[in-house]
Amino acid sequence: MAYSLLHKGTIAIFGCIISSAVFCSCAFNRMFFQPDRLPQGTKEITTYNRDTNDTGKIMLAGPSYQPVFLNGKGDTINPGYKIQSCSFKSTSGNMLNGWMLTPHSMPVKATLLHLHGNGGNILSQFRLIDNLVTRGYQVFMFDYSGYGFSEGYPTVQNNLMDGISALNYLVERPDVKGTKIFLYGQSLGGHLSAVVAEKAQDKIDGLIMEGAFSTRKDIAAHMARKMYVPGFLARMLVSQPYSALKSVQHLQKPVLFIHSKEDKVCPYMQGRKMFIYASPQKSFYAVDGPHIRAVRMYPDSIVTKMEALYK
């Protein structure tokens, strides 16, 4: 009888451990994608600009959700560049929504494919990159599967297929022909951009990674420790089908790493780690300030360093 109770107790404890491990595994893997999905047919979004500390609206017109910007009084405002909303099919099987941001009245210096972070959608992410548009870069940005108006669900595999598909779509656009093409990835998109760049080196001229994490296991361990969970446990539970750290070692294109020394989301040392292991054509720009705010805070310095990649 005692043996039977002990045996049942052991099974129960083992079951709890397995259940906890499964729960933690799902939790750690889910943290990579925090999408803000928009219902089809959405016509209006209220916005908040942290730089100007005011609210406004984005009206979304037609089947392509062409954005029109309004201030708090309801007056139409010019963001300082043109936006063309469009859609394209990913090899993930999902239709994805994208924007092409083009500078007004100035020649295009180069084309950037922007890969955004793990949260929100392009309606909230475009402000993290648009300072480069007003300085002569045309930027194509899009929402991954399950973000914004894009179809499907975010997964590690879909994320990679979406990034490659976006690049393939971009290089075929007539307004991109003849321009130099760079990937510009921030945070999750920074990690993804290195992998896309390695797999499509013949289509790009260089890579910029801002506030990127080195591997999924590295960032999971960092986040686990912040929650007082052993980092080794997160490393065991998080899947890692590809990694930026591995990809930068095989990339034969110029790479600019941008990382804040004060970054509390993706540690500065993860950026330095990738820089150390990257192939020789590389430079590192250490900045101050919050996670992936460098383009908002140091746009002219970033433009100078980007120009060094192709001059």
C-alpha cells in the first residue's frame, strides 16, 4: 500500500513537472510574437505620437487600406513623404499588407526593406524608421503573418518565409529597379534580417541591424532571468531553427550594427557578440537611449554610417 501511494505520488510529481515544462515552453516561445491584429474593414485608428505628445488618427481608405493622417483637430496632415499601401503573397500562403514610403522631391539614395519588431503592426512601427525617409531613403515595410491586416498566424517558420517573400516582392517593383537595396531590421526584425540576408545575398547590398538579439535562446535566457527563472531552463525550452549569430558569420555583405548601451530589452552585449563573430565587412555604432529608438534620436549620424556602406 505504501509503495502504491509512493508510486502514485511520483507519477503526480512527474506529471506536474512535465505540465510546467510544457507551459513554460509555450510561454517562452509566445513571447517572440506580440501582434496587434486589425479586423478586416477597419477604417480608423487613433494614434499617439510620443515625440510630440499628442494624439491623432489614421484613416484607412479602400481595399488596400491606404492611410490618411489627421491631427487631433481632424485636419489632414502631410507626414513629409508619400505612402503607397499594397499587398503581396508570402510563401507562407498568407496575403501580407505593406507600405512603400517614398521621399518627396529628392532623389532616392537607396531602398530599405524594414523588418519590424515583435509587437504592434506597421501603423505603430513606421515612426521608428520614417526619419530615414525624410533624408532620402525609400522604405518598404510590411506586417508579418498575423499582424495588422496580414493574414495567418505568426510562427517562426512563417516569419522567415514572410521576410524572404517581402524581399522577393520588393526587388521586382519598378520603383526599386536600379537602386541599392539594404535590409534594416529592428529587434525581432533585426534577428530575422540577418537570416534573410544570408539566404538572399545576391539580392541585397548590405544589412543594418538595430537592437537585435543574437539567438532565440540567448534572448529567452535573458528574459527568463528577469522573471527569476533559470536561464538554462529557457534555453532548453525555446526552439531555434535559425539564428542571427550563425547567419552573420556567413554573410559576405557589409553589416552595420546599431545598439544602445542602455537597451533593457535586447542586451547590448548580444549586439557586440554578433559584431565580433560577423564577417569582416562590418561596423558598430553604439548609442544611448531606449530600445530601437536610434533612428528617432540620431537620424543624421545613422545616415552617415549607412552611406559608408555603399560609398
